[in-house]
Amino acid sequence: MTPARTRSAAPGITVAAALMAACGGGDTPGQHADSAVKTGPTITIASIAPATYTGTLPCADCSGLLTTLSVWPDSVYRLRETYDGKSKTPFVRAGRWQFDGRTLTLEADTGVVGRWSLVHGDTLRMLDLAGNPIDSPMPMHLTRTDALDAVSDMATFVGTFVYWADAPTFRECATGQTVPVVMKGDYKALERAYTTAKLPTGSGQQVEVRGRFVPRPADMEGSARDAFEVTKYVGPSANGNCR
């Protein structure tokens, strides 16, 4: 088996949060806090998902971090970040979210990667990773859009591939979401590698692939919301934190 690939820590929201902390985000709750953050009724999950929130956040080495965050009722999120003025290629990741009625917490397979306070039901304000308000004059908000963005950009994912009875599936590590795999693109290379491994029938193999989530085709069996399209089979991989 190919040695486990080491993936660098995703810069996105974590970098922005660290930058804001350096600008005063270390204050204790209540100090310089936005009044909208401290007050307001408890809001239900149904009122925030499915939805997409967008905005431009502070960036340490670019003109702004163009950010799109989409959340679904099954606690899955996808995040797209583009370093404006530096790169046109977006950085995409996925994970699970939790909401306690006031704070939206984003988790990846490496742990918490972002916290947000819901303001007025249509705006998310970035908090530091400890959940404290960030005192800064810089833009800190994402605003809910009218249309849902599925964030179907190409990205690198690690997950468990299973081929069984002409119904291949991919269980993505960060979300734990299992989706059917579309048999096109570089799918055949993935299937050949799985077959060559001679695993017990129905067993899964953890792999690294380039690909994207797409709407499940109408003629594909099952009830999954999404399907996965493989654009490049990278190779076997290992992620001990895989959900």
C-alpha cells in the first residue's frame, strides 16, 4: 500500500480567525461584543439550513478571502474560499456542522475549524475558535443568499471506496457522508485499483481522489442527495480521523 499522504492544514477560516485574534480576538466574552451577538431568541436549525452564506473576509496575504458556506439539514457543510488578487483557484473542503441555537460550529476530520454567531437569522458573524466575539473594524460577516450554492468545485478528498454489485460508493472522511459514485471521469482507474487490491467482497479501501459532489442523477438508484464524480484517482491513502 502506498504510504499515507500528509495533507497540509486548510488555511481558510482558521487563518482568518487567527488573524482576527491578533487584532483583538482574545478578549473575554462581553468585552467589545457586538450587541446583536449577545442578545436575541434561540433560532432553530430549520431556519438556517439548507442555505448559502457568502462574503469577503480578511486575508493576511491577499486583498480578501471570497467565502461561500453552504449548509444542509443533515449537518453537512461545504466551504469554498478564493484568495482574491492571489489565485483564481478556490480552496474547497467539507465537514459537519453543529448549531446550539446561537453558534454555528464547523468541524472537519481534524477538529473545529470555525465558529460563527447567527445574527438576525440571515447573517453569520465570525467568532474566534474559542467562540468569543472578535473586536475588529474589518469585515467579519457572511450574508445569506437567495439561492443555494451546492459548492460543486473540484477538490481533493480522502474517503472509503466500496464496489459492490455495480453500485460503487464513496464515504468522505470529513463528513462521514456516503454517496454513490458516477461511473465516468477517472472512475475506471479507481475501480481497477480496488479490484487489484483483492479485498474481501464488500470491503472498503481508503483512497485519495480529485473530484466533486454533483446532484444525484435522476436515473441513479437510492435516495442520496448527491453523487460523487471522480476526476483523478490519486492512490490509496490513510486518515486515522476518518468518520
